[in-house]
Amino acid sequence: MNIREIKPDDNSSIKTIIQQSLKTHDLAIPGSAYFDPHLGELYEFYHQLEYAAYWIAEEDGEVLGGIGIAPFNLESGICELQKLYLKPAGQGRGISKQLMETALSFAAMHYRQCYLETMFKLRAACHLYEQYGFKLLDQPLPGSEHSAMDAWYIKSLH
């Protein structure tokens, strides 16, 4: 298993993984990452932002999933954990934890807090976030863009 930064050639693979995962959970809906206008160009999107990165989990040349960190509110020192998705073949193998550790380590170097948005129906994801110390919020932070989400978490990075 190799965790590395995204390359331009990864764009179509990770887009497919994200969209297939969302379809599987009946989340191919407006207000979810399924319709993110940058989904097919994640390499370009994350490389144009300051203090942002997207990592790919790869095994034997196959992209299994990924995770991103991007600024959410720079003035407040808040980043957003974004687009943690895995192919079914990558699930249940600890890959999400490796991705989380990579992303949160990067985030702690640049931010004070990390925010994320998800859905309660994604129980495994919510459990993972809680294992990493994310605390459930009552409502999204101002500036949230994914209107279909119903679970919002934040974590102190220091």
C-alpha cells in the first residue's frame, strides 16, 4: 500500500471511485460531492490552493481511494477534510486510517481546526471520524457548500 499525492493521471480514477461510492449510498444528489464541479480535476483543484493537498491510496498501480485537505476559513485557521472515498476492494483494510493520519498530520502543520461534512447514514465514516476525535456539531459552519449533508464535525488539531 502506498499513500502519495495525487497526480494528473489519477483524476478520472478518483472521480469514478467517488461517484460510484455516492451512487451505492443513494447520494448521487445535488448538494453532495457527486456534482462537485472540480471532481474531474482534483489534481488541478488542490494544487491551485494554498495549504491544500489530496492523497491517493494505491496498490500495485491501482488507485483504491483518496482524501483531501483544503482551506475552509483561513482567518479562523480552519481547514476541511474532503472526499475520503475508497473502492470496495480497499475497504476494511485500514486504508482509511492511513489516509486520515496523512491528511490530519498535514492539516496540523497549517491549521488549528479541521471541519468535515458527511451524512449520518454513512455510519462507518462517522465512526471513523469520531475515533479521530472529531466532535459532532449541531449545524454546518457558515460557508458550507454541501447542502445535502446532515452531519458536521470539527476537531482541534493542537
